Amino acid sequence: MRHFYPALSNNRYSQFGQEVAAAQRSLYYWWWRYLRLSSDYWWLCQQKGRSLDKEFNKTYKMFGDVHTLGFKEWWLSNGTKIFSYKVDPPKAQFVNLQDLYSSSDDSTKLWLKPLMIPNHLTKSEILEQVSELLETHKSKNLPKSIVTEYEVEDLRGMRKRALIDSHRVWCLHSVLEVAKKTNRLSRPERFTQYWIGKKLELDPKAFSSKRLRETVEANNRLAMRVKVNRYLSKAQNIIANVELGKFPVLTEVPERKRWSVKQLSEKNKAIEAGLWMCPESNSDEFKKMIFE
């Protein structure tokens, strides 16, 4: 029997191909893709998981080298053990009275004392009334004996579309930065934040506040720049958190000491020599946008 995954649509799949396809539609896939954006994580892979940051090293121990394998191969070698539950979480079920009174002190379950339901109620009416009885119920975390250490966080008001767009903005911006440094652009001044937003077909009104909507009407270019910069900031925070095994989290991460003097010097030289090329950015999709 295959593993149980809390963030996949069907939780479990009998065939590996179906499981991978579901994983590619899930936030697990974007967890993997955001980790591939990190130049620090790339260098950690070159160092075989050795840095001064123990929490960072722990991420490498679990996720491994995310650059050398495609998602399907990586999911088989690492993703399955990272994200699957050790056992299935318990489900609501009927119990007999003896079990109810002998086990009602179990804090991992909510025990409903004998419940009277009038026969004349419809199913929807029963559900509505039971829901009212449970208004004060607050869910608790599953015990550690069940859950995995790497749980997908709530999006905290950030839609999945914005998560994907932030990734795309970061990638296109990254390609532009490399092209500018290597003098590959004939007119670098025209590749602005507004250009990025237009090229990626972002809607500057989509996530605006009331005040920003008024700005959109008055100055569409300013609104687009604001949105692109906001997405870049979100992507940077997501990358910083995914390096520590948390996703998707938008809070800022204070600067951490990760490298010895020698490691840092070698890392900078490797990047200057062009050895680091983000696999997410180095694609035909983004290159065509710039050089077509």
C-alpha cells in the first residue's frame, strides 16, 4: 500500500505515476521548485551538506541535491519519505457505549456523549445543528507519532496563483540580472520592473488595496512596478524560509552565519565564474522573453 500524503488531493494513490502527477499539482512541487532558487542551497549541495548553520544542514539531509534530479526522480528518492505520514490520521467513526466511556479521556480525540437526533430532520438540518454544537471546538495538532516534520503551511492569505507568479517574477528578474552583468543587453535601461510585469502578463489591479487601486487608475506603470517589487520581496522571503524547511512562509529571516571564510570565498568565486545558474531561471521560457 502506498504512502499517505496530507496535501495531495486523494491522500494516497495505488500507482506511482498517479501519485507523482498529483504531487506536481500540489504545493509539494512548489516547495521543491522554490528550494531550487537558492544559490546558498546550491552551494550547500556542493559542500555535501556542510555549513555552520545546523538547521540549514538538516534541510539538505532530508531534501538532498534538488538540482541533479528531475521532480519525478527526486520525489521517489526524497519526497516520499519527507512528506508522507507514518500512519493514517484517525477518522470520525461510530463507537459503542462501552468504548465511549472507557476511552473518553483520550485527549487526541473529541468524544461526543450520546447524541439524540430527531428522525424528522433532514441530513442538511442534522449537519447544521451538529455544527452549532461544535462551535466552540478548536482543532489540535496531530500527535508526533503520525505527522511528518515537514508540513505545508497555510498560505496565510496568499493565493496559489500569487505563489506561482512570485516564482516567475523572481526567475525573470534573475535572468535579467545575469544578462546585465555579462553585457548581453543592447538597451538594459528598458528592462524595468514594469517590463517584467507586462512580459509576465501580471494584472496590477489583482491584489491591490483600495488606495493602490486609485493609483492604478492614475498611473498604471507605478502600480505594475509596485506589484513586481512586492512579488520579488515575497519570493525572497519564501526562499529564505524554504532553506530552513518551512514552506510557504513569508516572514523575514534574519541573516544567518553559514560559511567559513574559506567556504564563503570559494562560493563567491564560483558564482562570479558563472558556475551557479539557477535551473528554474535558466529555461527557454525566460530567455525568449529577453532575447526574442
